[in-house]
Amino acid sequence: MACGGGSAPKQPPVRLTLAAPSDGARLLQDSVNISGTVSPGTATVSVEGRRVTVSGGAFDTQVQLHPGQNVVDVMAGAEDSAAAMTAVRVYRELMVEVPDLVGQKPSDAEDALTAKGLKVKQQNSDGGFDFLLPGSQQVCSTDPDAGSKVEPGSTVTVVTGKFC
């Protein structure tokens, strides 16, 4: 018996490595596959507090994502070994639908797009002397078209004119 007590020596600490997804990944889907390896191969792994199957030291599981920033916790433990924990940050982006703006004032259209997190590029379709004619500017069309789904931060071209 060695000095300092009669307890058995501890095993090496558990090693936990995530293979996917990469930290900071930006995704459009509502779930992500979490995969990685653990050593020793007999260790238990929990993802988001749910135990997952480990086979030959490898594991993978699907995790549902909320819109925006998600932090997925992964923990591993084995008997007589120090546990391991890591986390991966995943950002779920939601697609934004381009609203129907035809006939609106350009300033109202710009406000509506900005409120949805989209950028606006205005393009005037009037001819050189249309400013002399009565009437006010209105939205003639958008590119992409109303109803299209785009990523947040995308630019929508708003085509305006007095006569669409």
C-alpha cells in the first residue's frame, strides 16, 4: 500500500471530442446532428441531458434547435475517471418572407423591409420628365418577388415609379 491512503488509483480522465457541427455554425434547418468520439469507449455520453448511444467510442444524435442562438451541452463520464464536458454554439437562422409592397409609398415599404431585418435598395423606374407629371411615387415591384423566402440581412430591390 502506498503512502497517503488505501484507495485505488484513478483511471485517466475521459476524453471527449466533437466532430460536428463546428462551433458557431449558422444553420437554416430546425435540428442538427451532434457527433463525436469519447475515450474510453465504455464511457457514457449525454447531449442536452439525454443519454445517447455510444458504439466503438463514437456517438451521434439529433438535437432540435430554437430560432437564434443555441448552446448544446455534451457531457461524458466513466467509472473512476474525471468527467469531460464541452458545448457547441449553433445559430439557427429563419428565412424571411418578402412582403407584398406593391402600391405602397416607398418610405412605408422601406420601413416594412427594415422591420423584417432586410436591407433595401431603391430603384426609380420613372422617365426623365415624370417629375413634372402629377402623382406620387409608389412601389411597382420588388426583387425578389413578394412571397419569396430569403435569408435575414438579404437585400430587396424596391422598384418605384409614378406610373407602374
